[in-house]
Amino acid sequence: MNPVMISIFGLEIRWYSFLLLLAIGLGLYLLIKEGKRYEYSKDFLFNLAFWMIIFGFISARIYYVIFNYKYYLNDPISILKVWEGGLAIHGGLLGGFITLVLYCRKYNTRISKMTDMITIPLLLGQAIGRWGNFFNGEAHGSAVALIDLQNKHIPEFIIEGMHINGVYYHPTFFYESLWCILGVLVLLIVKKYKYLKVGQLSSIYLMWYSVGRFFIESLRTDSLMLGGFKVAQLVSIALFVIGLLIFMILSRKGKFEDLYTEAKGSEIQF
């Protein structure tokens, strides 16, 4: 696939960058729309998202570079070439979460309510962003027979896009994008549950994404490694356990206690 979306007077606009901007724009729109229901101002949410995006991107890049340090030691200028790919979602989540915690503490705003509001825009953004990997020809899986891909009813243009140097590969970006879209639908359904506790949407997000990423990562050939283990799988296990524990603890609250639909902005709680 051609990673360049359009070239104007020698200036290249890449699919990767365009799709990330699309994901950010759509996610911000959904966040602000949800925030209006719970008395969060547009300026507050916009500024929060702005800093989360900035530090999320920085930490996503740092995370990726750390686990590929040998390559970047030989070519340090490549650290700046983010348009070529190389952003680790787990690093971005960590940086974004730390930024959110600090921002919410500064303005005495409830952290868990805010993470709940972000889950759906975030997961949708992940689904869109994965297509940037497709156009870059990265984040694919191991070699696979053409007939196996056709039997999975994968669209033909994706199969051909995964035909690299005469070899067909698993379109793991596509698997993860579908998993994220399905997760968005699940969260939208769960959000309608009238006894949903503050924090439970966040815990379900952690469990949902972690399960999918763990199994999809087993197919990938470009995984970040720590010793003989894939970093994304180790992190997925940890995040799943954290999400499960949070969900179980919150489930012990009273039936009408701390409901998501009743929690408003400016609450000094976690």
C-alpha cells in the first residue's frame, strides 16, 4: 500500500497522520458531547484532551523507542520520524492516564468519571488509528496462505494490501480494529445499564481491549520484546487483572450507590 495519501507541491500528507487526526477529532467530538450531559464545560474537556494527546503521543513514542533502543542508537534522528509509524498504544495509554490524573487533581474533578467518559471515544479512535498501520504496511502478523485469508471473508483490498514481497500476511491491524469496534458497541450497551457504577466502564474497557490484544499479539511478528516475552501480552495480562479487580470492588457497592448516570462534574473523588 502507498503510505502517502496525497502530495501537494512536494509536501506529503500520509494516511497514518490523516487517520490519527480523524480519530482525535471524532473522539474529541464524542467526549464533549458526553460531557455536556454531566456539566463538564467544553473548554475543560478540550484542554484536557489537548494535553492528553500531546503527552500521550510523546509517551507512546518513548515507549516504542525504549524497546527498540538498539535500532535508534544507530539512527537517532529516526526517533523524530513519527509519520513512519512506531507509536505504542500502551505507552500512549500510560502517558494519557497520568496527564488525566494530574489535570483532574488540579481542577478537583473526579478521575474515574472522566476515564469512563473517555473509554468509548478512545476505543473508537484505536479502531480508526489501526488503519494507519495498514497503509504503512506494518503491525501485520505472520505469513499465511491466501486461501486461509479468503476463507475468513476478509475484503479483497485488505488481502492484497497484506501481499508484501510476494508473501501474504495476517492483517492483525484489521483484527484489532474489528475488536475495538465491537468493544465500542459493547460499551454503548453497558452504558445504558441503569445500575452501572462510576468506574465500571473503565474496568470493562481494560478487560475487553486486553483480551483482544493478548490473542492478536500472538500472531504479530513485529512485537516489542522483553526477554523472550512479548511486552504487549505481559501488559495485557496486567491490565486485565487490574480491570477485573476494579470491576469486582465496584460491584460490591450498593445497588443505587455511585451510579454513572448520576455522577456530575466537579466531584473531588477518585
